[in-house]
Amino acid sequence: MSGTMHKSSTKATESHPDMFGSCKVDGKIYKISAWKNTSQAGNSYLSLKLQEEMKPSETPESNNNNNEPF
């Protein structure tokens, strides 16, 4: 269970993460996004979002095998 984080060099808006990376937990790979924040007490912290990385075969487009539009 380990991973890496990197500083974003392409942050264009406040909604884009300050840092990004990935980690492996229980054999699954997760994407990590992190934003620098400051609490009301003035303490710095990182807010994290983890998202399970989808394999190409798990994308919604590839799961629609029946040619129906809906």
C-alpha cells in the first residue's frame, strides 16, 4: 500500500488540484487529487480525493455492447 504525489504545473483554475498522483491499495490503483487549504484557525492542510482507476474495458462506452442508444 503505497503511492506518489506530484505538484501540478498546469493548474489553470482553483478547482484544479494543486497535486496529483496515484496509489495502490489492496491490489487496486487509485488516482489521488489534492488541494491546499487553510482551516479557520489558520492551519494548513491538504484535502484529498481518491478515485478508483478504471481499466479501458470498464469504461461506459465499452460496456454498451448492444447498439441501443439508451
